[in-house]
Amino acid sequence: MKYLLFLILAIQAVLPGFAACDSRIRIVPRPASVEELPGSFRLTPRTPIVIADERLRTLAEIFAVAAGKLTGTIPAVTTAPVKHAVTLQLQPGYETEEYRLEITKRGISVTASTPQAVLHGLRSLQQLIAGGEIPACIIRDKPSFAYRGAMLDVCRHFFPVEDVKSYIDILSLHKINRFHWHLTDDQGWRIEIKKYPLLTEVGSRRAETLVGRYDKNKEGVYDGKPYGGFYTQEEIREIVRYAADRHIEVIPEIEVPGHGLAALTAYPWLGCTGGPYAVWTHWGISDDVYCAGKETTFEFIENVLTEVLELFPSKLIHIGGDECPKGRWKACPHCQQRIREEGLKNEYELQSYFVHRIERWMHAHGREIIGWDEILQGGISKTANIMSWNGIEPGIKAARKGNPVIMTPKWYCYFDYSQTSDPERYEPLGNTRYVSVRQAYRLDPCDQLTLSERKQIMGVQCNLWTEYIADIKHVQHMVLPRMAALSEVGWAYDRKDYNDFVRRIPALAAIYKAEGYNYAPYLFEGIE
Ligand code: ACM
Ligand code: ZN
């Protein structure tokens, strides 16, 4: 036994890159290549962050604050080159999100061709600092997928600006580069649109909220408290800037043709029946949807989107498309006339007409649409980006048709689902469906696809629907540490290893602690 240990140590001495399971490098998501070197770097209260380029100042300052939470001292950010520093530099020769992190006894350097990738390198360094020792090593790292997203529903519950920023901080920590912001739904319209002031005056408020779990067959108990909230355009700009400083793109979702009851309540002519409607006080799927027959509906949507495009520079704009019951359209003379005039077969093709029309408008304005996978029903264009949430199958189908796909199947990526198999015992009230950390980690976004079909998979995303989640502490409990698992699927798909992930995650959890995040303990307590 002694000889075996000796042999392993001898191999490690001559082969510093040998990835032993007791490696001192604990980083999630798992880096692409790690070469361990002897010794370590000692961070002192006087170690500065040296930036070789002014474009790195903002992210250096963001990192300095994060490092300060771990060490007790916020390092100075300077442009004067000194020894024994954390040096950040931009150099050509790296892919967009690729970085090189070199740690020796004498200093640390992060090199990349973009500020975004420098920040990724610093997020890795942050975990090494959290681990208590900064082992000498050379890390070369880059993501498997270009799209790594996280959605937050601010309609079922509203989250103030500071909370949204805090959610964005969590994304940044996990190298997630897209924030999908679900801004409109049956239970509240949350974005100021100057042309339609009633959207927020009326549509952002509901009379009260269901208490306890929703059951469509039961009347339910309500809290009797008016509830509401929305973001002014100035606040939206502030959040988009905040995310951009962290190299995260914000993708807004304006839901059509379903999940539109808050808008219909504000402007009843948007619906087939003309109302009256009321912003929903409970959960579920509303039969009342935008009328697809009246021209005024499209005028409204285009006017809303015109303001949305001014606020959000992202190429991709999410237009919803899920859960749109067809009953109202069947009974509506306007919708039926549209079906006849356009030569459509049925209401599914009417939905397709609706989505195509918005997509054409979006293309004319230089943007692209994302839709939930129901937009596949009734046929879609080749260019629509599909978010596959009903399992991976719709995504597989879309990829085979040649559409770009983001995999976000609910059985892996819905972080509103419970995290343990016994939620009544361990967890706050919520959706009883079950996605453990291990299950989130199991996602294979390229399952069943050929190498050429895999090119259509842009990446992965986790979603947080907030029917049962009313504050940011609860948000943190739901997404941490499952977001770490999602992050590793998106960043390190080709090198996933769950046991190794569990070995590495304590350093990330130390950051959760330092940041005061209310992360779920189940993984660390062996509860699944
Ligand atoms: C969804 O969960 N309805 C996209
Ligand atoms: Zn109609």
C-alpha cells in the first residue's frame, strides 16, 4: 500500500498535469484543461489587481468586491504594473469566451481576447480563493455551448430592481451569459410601455393572490391583499447596463398569443370576447388569449415591441408561444375570418400565422425570435429559435428541421420543481415535481442527435417560475446549487463527471456563504 502511494506521488511529481482525484483545483464548471504546478500563490491585503487595458476596469472592480468578501480586504485596482499581483490582459488568439489563468508563486495572470472571458477567468480564480489556497497551475478553459441561460419569472411574483441585480450576480458567478426575463403574463404586466399606460396602471396589479397550492378543481383561499409592481423604462435600462457590465445579455420575453390576460385586462379589445377581464389571482392556463383575427392586436404587439427593442439590444427577443388554448379562437368571428382569408386549416395554423407574422416584423427590425416549443405546432420558419421545455423531444425535432435550439426540458431545468423526493418534509411549499441536483446534472442536450444535428443546439437554460416564490431568498434557495449543475452542462458538456462535480462544489458553496446566499443544503447533507 505504501509503495502504491509512493508510486502515485512519484507520477504526480513528474507529471504535474496528472488529474488526481484529490486535485487541489476545485472549480465549477469544470475547466477544459488544468496543469497543476508545485506551490501556491499567497494573496495578501496588499496584492493589487493590475489592468493592462481600461476596458477591464469595471469587471476588475466587480471581482475586487467579490474577492474582498472572501479575504476581508478589497484589493486595489491599478494600471501600474507590479510584481505579486493579479494581472488582467487582453490578447488576440483566444476564442470569444476562452481564457487562460496562470498562477505561480510570484503572481497571477488572466489572459483572454475579450473582457467577457477575462471575467470568466476571474470567476474561476474566485473559487480557488474561496478554497483557502491558490494552488499554482495553468488553466485553459472555454465553454461547450455559446448560449447558457437562466430565466426569471417576475410576473407571478414581482422582484424589485435590487433583487433582479442579485439574480444577475448569481448568473455571473456561474458563467451564465443570458438572462431571460419573463416580463408579461396572466398575473401581471411588468414593463412600462409609454404608448399603453394602462398596461402598468391596470395590468401590473392584481386584486389578491391565491394562498397555498393551486388546484383547478378547488375554489382556493385568497390573501385579500392587492399585489403589483413593474419596472420603469429607466429601471429596465439600468438592469440591462448592470447585466452588460457582467457580460450577460438580457433577453426579454413578451408573451403572445397566450398568457396575455394582464394586457387583456388593461385593453379588453385585445381579446376575442372583449372582456371584461381581470388580472389573474391564481395560477394555471387562461382560456382568454390575444385575438388572432383583429388587426388591432398586431398593431398593439408591434407598438409594444418597438419600445421593447429600444430598451433591449439583444439579437434574440422571446415572444412566448406556449400554452395557448384554442377555444376562444374557435368561437371568434374575427379569428375564423382570418382562418378563411389566409387559407389556414385550423387554429394551430392560426397560431403559426400569428408567430410568423411577428417573426417577419422582428426580422424587418434586425432581430430574431425565440419561442417555446409549442410554436412548432402548425409549422414554423427555419429561423425561429426553439426553447424546448416539454422534454428534449421537441428540441430534437426542431434541430432535425434545422432550427436553432435551446434545451430547457422541464424534467432537468425547471428549478421551481422540488429538489428532494420528500418535499413535504424538507422544502417550502412549491411544485411537487422533482429535479434534484443530480437530475439537473444528467441533462444531455445533444442526446440522440448526430454530430451535424448537434450544431443546431445553441445551449441550455434553467427556468424559475415563481408561483410559489415570493422573495429573493427563496429564489436563491431554488436555484442554488442546481444552477451550478446547469452551468457545468452548458460550459463543460464534454467533460461532465458528477462525482467530480460533487468534489469540486464546496469551493463554490464557500462563495455562496460569503455572499450570504440562501442556498439549498440538500446536496451537502446527502438528501435527494
Ligand atoms: C412553460 O413552462 N409553459 C414554458
Ligand atoms: Zn379572436
